[in-house]
Amino acid sequence: MSKSLVSAALRGEAGVSAASRERIAAAADRLGYRANGWAQRLVSGRSGLVGVLLTDLHNEYHTDIVNGIEDAAHEAGFGVILSHGRRDRSLLLDRLQGLIDLGVDAVIAVTGHLDADALEAAAARVPLVVVGRPESVPDGAGWVRNNDEEGARLAVAHLLSLGHERIAFVHGSVRPASRARRDAYRSLVMEPREFSGAAAFLASGTGLTAVFATNDRLGAQLLADAADRGMRVPDDLAVVGYDNTELSRLVRPALTSVDQPRGAMGTAAMAQALALVGSGSAEHLIVAPTLVVRGSSVRAAPLD
Amino acid sequence: MSKSLVSAALRGEAGVSAASRERIAAAADRLGYRANGWAQRLVSGRSGLVGVLLTDLHNEYHTDIVNGIEDAAHEAGFGVILSHGRRDRSLLLDRLQGLIDLGVDAVIAVTGHLDADALEAAAARVPLVVVGRPESVPDGAGWVRNNDEEGARLAVAHLLSLGHERIAFVHGSVRPASRARRDAYRSLVMEPREFSGAAAFLASGTGLTAVFATNDRLGAQLLADAADRGMRVPDDLAVVGYDNTELSRLVRPALTSVDQPRGAMGTAAMAQALALVGSGSAEHLIVAPTLVVRGSSVRAAPLD
DNA sequence: CTGAAAGCGCTTACAG
DNA sequence: CTGAAAGCGCTTACAG
């Protein structure tokens, strides 16, 4: 039983008799032997690992994308390593560097918070796929995002179809995704009114009858603030959010929201990462959002 | 400029002149050189990495603990690798094995979902710290959890002090933490009534006036279901949750909830992991929960 | 500070 | 299938 035989058997290489394979597996089991991963990686030059960089763990949007990535990675025999930079730019860069130094075969950045330079630098060192909407994506990197313009259109068209004419847009931080939604909103509404934060909107007292929030958290905040002021939703105010997270189902009235196919986005991102590792090139993908109607915009809507 | 000098300089070892250090750093920068981490780990036998095993990403409870771990790890010069097994037992075991195979210096399992055997096997292979409440924790492993009995006592005492006499307990899956809360609840209430799930409670129509939910998600679900049935909270029904997550602040009325010092728990877990790596032994830590009163139990409570 | 040597634990050919 | 050899890219002594 040579060293090479054991190595081949343990890695499941062809050309090892069933008898040896079994004997070796049994012995390894008995001895608790496991190949040293660092030595394997050192010699093979590949890690079998893909690094996932997250902005924010505590957000279902990110989580479901990660699940999609993990499913696809597992199927391809890859391990997934998660790292998260909260919303701190320098922390995010630090974690990105950490993943690259670790030697992952590819990085999937699930964030819109990295600037062009940082992405450029990362893409030069490792196959890179971005999920989300940063300022720009370097050539040669993969990219998956939803069609924000279309999502905004769905939201606004829904409110217009309900007879609302004075519709506001509420955003938090102004990032590319939010900006795209706002631009689409502007092009569809006669007198666009934008507010930064739920409080600003409600304090304005402008008599607007509907609001499109750029994410569910803001949407939920609007519902809470409206309730605190004794406003009835959707009668006094109709609200539409974005992301269709669990939150949209837990609040009352439940929140009408634009859905992104998160699992599919993760799976596609992993497929692009594999393509980059293999052929060196990857496609970009823009997925279509859909609208999920609930009680925050239509009284008779199902509770979900 | 020998290989050894470069190695020492790059690792910031003492005994390298400032001049060499600078020249070497500059050259490395120019060439884009970075030491191969696998080779370093292979030869040093240490990874500088701690693996964190999560049950569920999309839960603020877990997220804040991770933040605490990361802060402490960063301070100690350690990197953090996250891995998550959703709520699937075999997936969780798989990920745990993956972390160990990767060669992390310690594993922090932020979950109560691993059974005694799995924990025992893991602890035999790597310094292990558990955050949460599994069935049992192996000797030699670190452990951090909150005092569930005390948390339940805070919740029930609060409701009793408001004059409620018929208080229900609602749980989801029955795990040790939930069981401990239930046992404490039982010992404090005259006629304990337990329900599995929010729907079961509300369908019962028993005229109970208050409910203690074993987590915020269930609490939020109870609020939603109560609203759907036209019940007024807290007048018709008072609700208390557990975990004091963002959800408790976003729903209306806002949810009274038991808080665990999550960040501190993460920090303590990392400290235990370092102690295990160093001296080989670690303490157990049980932290005290506190009660955060909001509108779901007291009408006049601040909105938060 | 320098430089050559040994070795970390594997995989990869290669001759048998 | 076997076994010896070389090498992956580093760090660790060690003699100068």
C-alpha cells in the first residue's frame, strides 16, 4: 500500500481496485485520517472553494441568494466560504482581500457597495462575479442583478391602476439600485416627490395618497409610522415595498412588494463563477422582478 | 536579499532593519506579491482562522453574535470564516466537517441544533465553542448561552404584574432553549396552556388574555393573526416575544421582548475559542437577559 | 543580516 | 497496482 495508492484511493481516482479502495477507506476511518487540505491545495493550485462577500447578513435578500449559490456550488463539488463586511466600505475591502489571500478559486460579491476601483483590483486577482448593482462592473467579471427599472414600473403602474395620482418615492441611502428605481419612478409620475427616510415622508404632510419604498424595511417603517399617526392603510395611504422579504408577510397590513428571484440569482452567479474558472469568460444576467400584491395597497388582497 | 529575509520582513518579524523592511515591502507591492497562504499554513500548522457555523443566516440573533465574534477575532489577529447549514441537520454536519477539514484553528457553533454525538466528535478534532443551547455540550468545549429560565421569568412576571392571569406559551419547534423557557413558564403560571404555532393559539379561542412567544417571529405572527381577527393588542391580548430583534421594533404595536446581549455573547465565544487554542481549556458563560417593554403589552409604552 | 538546507503533507509523473 | 523521486511555496533553525 503505497502513499500514491492511498492518495489516489482517497481522492476516488480511477485505476484503484475495489479491494484496495475499501481497505484504504476502512483504515482511514479507523485511524481518523483525513488528507491535509493545505498540502492538497498547495500542490494542486486549486482550492475547490468559492468565497462569498456579503454586505449584510441580516437581510433575507442576501440570505436567499447565498442559499442559491450554495446549492449550485455543492452540486459542482465546491465549498462555500462566507465573509461579511457589514456596511462598512473599508471592512468590506478588508474581507474581500481576506478571501483572495485565502486562495479561493472565485469570489462572488453580493453587494452594490464596492466602487469601481475595488472591483477592478479584485477582478484582476481572482475570477469575480457581482450580484447586485454597484457603480460599475469591470470587464471580465460576471454580473447578476434584477431589472430595477422594471421593478419600479411594476410598483408605480400598480398604484396608478388603483387610481392614485400623487405617489411618493422613499429611499434610504442613495445607491445605484435605488437610483435606477427612482429614475423609473420619475418617468412615470406627473409630479414626482422624493423623500429620504420614512419619517421625512410622513412629516411632510403633503396629502400624497401612495408611496413606493425602495425596500421592504422602509416600507415596514412607513406602515409603522402611519399606524402611529392613526392613518389607515391602504385607505389613507397605499404602500409598496421592494424585495418581498418575510417582513412583508409579517407586518399588518401585509406589504405589497416587488420580488426578485433570489435563489435563481444565486444559482446563476455560481454558474458564472464556474464559467470564469473554466473558460475565463462569463455572461451578465438581468432577471425580471414580479409584483406581489398584499393588503398595504389593496384592501381585499389575500393575507398571505 | 535572501528568501528568509523577505519572509521575516513580510511577516513583520523583529530583527529586520527598517531599510530592508521598506525595500521589501515596496518590491512586494510593485510585483503584487503575496505569500501563499496554503504554504504558510502547511508549514506553520496554524491557520489564523476561526470557523463559525450558523444554523440560519437570516436572523438578527445570529447576525449580531457573528459581529461580536468578528470584532474579537479581528482584535486577536484572526480571520473569520462563516458557514451555514440552514436548519438541516445533515447539511449542518456537512458544513461542520467542511470547516474542520479546511483546518480552522477553532470552531464556534452558533446553534442549538447539533446533537451530543456530533458535538462530541467535533470537539475531539478541533477546539469547539457552542453558542446557544444544544441537548448537551461535551467536556472541554466552550459554551455561551443566555439564561432562558430567567428570560421566561421576566416575560411572565411582566404579564402577571399587568394583571393577566391566563397566560399562554407559544413555541415553534421544541428545542432545549424553548423547553427551558417553557418549564420556567409552567412553574410560574397557575394553569399553563401551551400551543405549537401562532395559528393553533388563536384557533383555540380560549379567552386567554396574554401570550408569551418563545421568539420574536412567533410574536410577530401572533400580532398579525390577532390583527386579522380584529383583536386589539394589548387590550384584548398582550404579547411578549424573545430576542428583541429589529422585527420587534418594526411591527405595530411594537413587540415587548426579552433581549439577549448578542454582541457580548459573540465576543465571549471568541475569547473562549482563543483560550481553548492557547491553554486548552475554557469557561462556560451564562448571560442574563433583560426585558424590553413595548406596546404589545403596555398601551402607554414608548414606540421605540 | 545572509544563504543554504531541511521539511511541512500532499500530488504528480514515471519506471517497474 | 507499487514505490521512489521531485516539487508545490513557504518557514524554521543554523552556520556564517
